[in-house]
Amino acid sequence: MSFSPRTIETLVDLVENKLSYLDITDREDRAEMKLLQRALIELKNGVRVVPRGGAAPHVHH
């Protein structure tokens, strides 16, 4: 799955906004923060995410 640059920019903005308003009070909040930080890194780096339950494609050498 790929997104247009504009869509990625919008998603980055949304994740950054969510992170800025997140109030860390317990483990669940910390886990959400880490998940959002990872998502932000992936969005900024254009990392292709493997769907849950899916396997990464096998690369033949």
C-alpha cells in the first residue's frame, strides 16, 4: 500500500498533534506514545508496513 506525499504529510501532522496532546499517566499511555512515535518514524521514512498477521516478503539471494 502506498500513499501520496500529501496524505503522508497529513498523517504526520495528525500523529504529531496526538503526541503533543498525550498525557502520560500509566503504562497504557506510555505504550500508546511509543506506538505513535514508531508510526511517526515510519511515516517520515516511508517504511512499508506489513499488515498484521502477514509475513514480510521473502527475498531470494
